[in-house]
Amino acid sequence: MKKFHIFVEGDADLKFLHDYIEVLINDDLKALKDKKGKIIKSDYLTTTGGWAKIDGKGGDTFREKMKENTSNNILNLVVFDADSPENEGGFAVRKREIEDWKTRHGLTFELFLFPNNEENGELENLLEGIINPQNATIFCCWENFEECLTTKTTCTKTPLTIPAKKSKIYAYMEVLHGDSNSEKEKIKDPNRDFKNTQHWDLSAQAIGPLKKFLQRHIV
């Protein structure tokens, strides 16, 4: 396995990639954990806070780390959301922004944008495509919920805002866990178990582009 360091946006991305890479290379990467056993950061995965953070004053730390990695023959990978056209301009804009940032600061890294390095979207779009097919009816209920919201015209705010995809994934996790405090903790971004085959299918077609990217660069 090659030496690598992946820069991601937040805890959800970190936990997902940590679990998926372990499955991909069939090895325990021994991520650093806090006292409660939650994965917070490792020697190969770092959260950055997202594009606005690395492009601003706070980006100095990450730029220096990338340069240090390059000098030590450690491959830098950046895995961010492409985002939607309504929010950030979408895949083409985000890719151009990051590539320009790379050139401007003389950095060396490979880039992948969720969900598939081609389309607008985010991690949650990919997650929606890798749920255990047996649980697909959960999303049917959610779609009915969204459709129902569009028909309501007597609320204090109209039209009603459709919840973000993060809420959709959160709801998916919540209905598959119990209602105790310990079960509720498993729903949170840093605690999700993406190796749980009752919830996720890490061999789904939707994960193919990410799999090829990781295999090309780290395996």
C-alpha cells in the first residue's frame, strides 16, 4: 500500500472513508480515537472544514501539511463535495476553484469530488446510492413526506423548505437504530458504521468511481 494522506471536509466524510478504505484494503488502519472511542483524526485522514476554510486564512495549515507530505513522498488526496448548482456552482465550478487553488499555491494532490467525480452533489448523494437495497422502502416514505410538504399552503411559511439530504440520511440511520441514548449516538456522523451490511452495501455500483480512484492512488 502506498503512503497517502486524504483531506476531507468533515466528520461524516472522515468516518465514511475510514471505513471504506479498511474494507477496500482489508486492513486495520488504526485511526486515532478520543477517550470515547470516536474517530477524530488519523495520520492519513484530516478534516479541513471545507472549501471556504482551506481557501481562507485557515488554509495555511493544510497547505503546509500538503507540501510536507509531498517532500516526504506521501501522496495527497483531496476528497470534497461537488455541491449543487444552487449552492456553490456545482461540479465544474468547484473543480475549477480547487484546481486553481492548487496551482496558485504550488501544491501537489489528486482530487475527487463526491458523489462520483462527474456530477453535482455531495457525500449524501453517494450514501443514498449505497444503502442496503432491502431498506429502499424507507426512502419511499421520505419521498412521500417531501411530496406532502409541497402541497401545504396554510403554514406560516410557504412554500415549505424541503429538508437537506443530510436530514434524509440522518432519518435513514435513525429509523434503523433503537431509541436508547447509546443507539442514538450511533446515528451521529463520527459514529456511523459503514461496514454494517444491514445498513450499507459497499459493493454497490454507485461507489464504483470512488473505488477506482482509491485503487489507482493508494492500493
